[in-house]
Amino acid sequence: MLRVETPPAPRHVPPHSGTIGDATSNTHRRYPMTTTTTAEAKPLALRPREAAKALGVSESTLYRLRSTGKLASIKVGSAILHRVTDLEDFLKAQAPIEV
């Protein structure tokens, strides 16, 4: 005769008690879950490829603007980043085209 075992019933996990390091907190996770979604979070800085795309210029033009000091950039570790506020300020400083 074939014996069928039923899975154990799920255990009830009590809600988070609010103490740090208890068994129900998520402080043990390396990356705790957050309520912010990617669509809601706006980046503070962009990598060169993303910054060039945001400005509507080529990467070589972006590099030239950065090397001549016309466009600010920062270095975090080995990554070169362009603050979104710096990109916005750069665009505001450009003379508008009169039609």
C-alpha cells in the first residue's frame, strides 16, 4: 500500500514586536525590504552614458564638456557620476535658441 504524507501546517509568525535583533525583525537581512519602488525613486546621479542620453548628446560630447569644466562630475570609487542637479543647472545656463 502507498503511503501519502501531508505537509505540515504552516506556523503562525507573530507580527514584528519592534525590538532590534529579535527573531521576527528583518534586521538580520543584508538588504531589508523597503516600501519605495524603483518607479518612485529618482536617481541622484547618472553614469556618463545615462547622463548623455538625458542631455540628448553623445558620450564624446559629454566627455568634452566634462574635460573642459563646463559640466561638473564627481567620482565615487572608480565610477564617474553626474549629479542630476548639475545636469539641470547646465541646461538652465545654456542660451536658448531664438526662432
